[in-house]
Amino acid sequence: MIDTYEKVYYTELLPHEFQKRLKEKPVAYLPLGTLEWHGAHLPLGSDSIQSEGLMVACARQLGGIVMPPIYLGPDQAIQAQDGQTFYGMDSIPDTLPPRQLKGSCYWVSDGFFKLLIDMILIQIKRAGFQAVFADGHGPSRWSWVKDLPEREARFGLKLFGVTSDIKRKWKYQIDHAGQNETSIMLALRPELVDISKLPQDPSISPERILGKDPRQATDKLGKKYLDAAVNIIKEKFVKSGL
């Protein structure tokens, strides 16, 4: 049987394969995410799984190379009475306000996150890439987009994200464990989704879900969101001359 699997992951490419893909399309895809509670029905790594899935689809349809996902996301710092600093509601101790699931989050300060992204961009530039598309977990998306103009000037790279010009039509990862993200997960990794963990009574709302009811999610909707996002990115690349 012929293996039709197309290698697009930076981590899987042999040196000659890396150079070939880089020459054909010098674009790096950087999945942004974190590890956090996504309801009772989705895995803790849902953010990164979804962003990585989009990047892989882009690379296979448009060319380019997918960087390893980042499992750290920026969030607000919370100062406890004993002086300890915690990032994000999921990482705070029992003496502070309720959290979603103890130990489920990998959140860091915004400053640390920005420094991490800068270090990655330095290496991406050094490797010979000319452009980067990054997206994923909400706070990571917002931080990335906010700094695009400054970073483009500093690194001499074309940088892409979910900017204001496409925000209205962007339908990928736009809720939190609701119909949107659950549909995307059903399209990408259905074996990781367990809708039966949600209340079977439709009159009972699932806990801490932001967005439409995830029990109405379908893999077809997820595929629709994925295809639309790839087409939007394709248009951005064409307009920029990539």
C-alpha cells in the first residue's frame, strides 16, 4: 500500500525534506494553546489540538511547515496573601476563589509568554522562514495579534493572525467548549470527545461552557469551520504575495 501521508511537522522532517518544503513555501505555522479544563466532554489539550489541526490543514493545502505547539498561554496574575503568585483561575489554591479543575492549567505571565514567542521567532527567522501564521487559545491569540506590527518591524518577517480585517468572518475556536470547539474536536479527534459526560437532560445547561450548547455539535460543522479558516488564510497569503 502506498503511504499518502504528507509530512508537514517540523519535528518529523528529515533535513532534505525540511529544506525542500522551506524553499517551496517559507511559511511557519505556530499553534498557540494551553492546557485547561474544557468541560466534562473534551480533553484538557483541546486548545492546542484544534490550533495544531488547523495548521496541519493549512500546511498540507497551502504549503509550509508546522512548528511544535505551545502548551503555555498568558493569563492574569493573582496574588495570594502569602505572597505567592498564581496565573489563571485554574491554578490558584483552595483558599482563593473556585477554579474549574485543580492543576489543569498551564498559564504564565503575559511578559513570559511574549518573551517565549520572541525567542521562537528568532529561531524561525534564523532557519530561513519568511512568514509566520500563529493562532489558538483566546488570550494567546489576542497577545499575538496585539504585537504583530512591532514584531514585523523588529524581525523582518510577515506575520499573520486573526486580525480585525478577518475577525467577523472567522469561525474557528471562537467559544469555550461550546458547539464551535466541540464540533472542531469531533472533526479532528472524535475519539477524544465524550458527549455522554454532559447532562442528558436538554433543560440542564453544561457547567462553564461559553457559547452554544455543545450537545448540538457535529463533525460536519467542525469540518465547515476548518475549511473556512484555511480559505481565509489562503486569501491572506495571496494578498501578501506568498
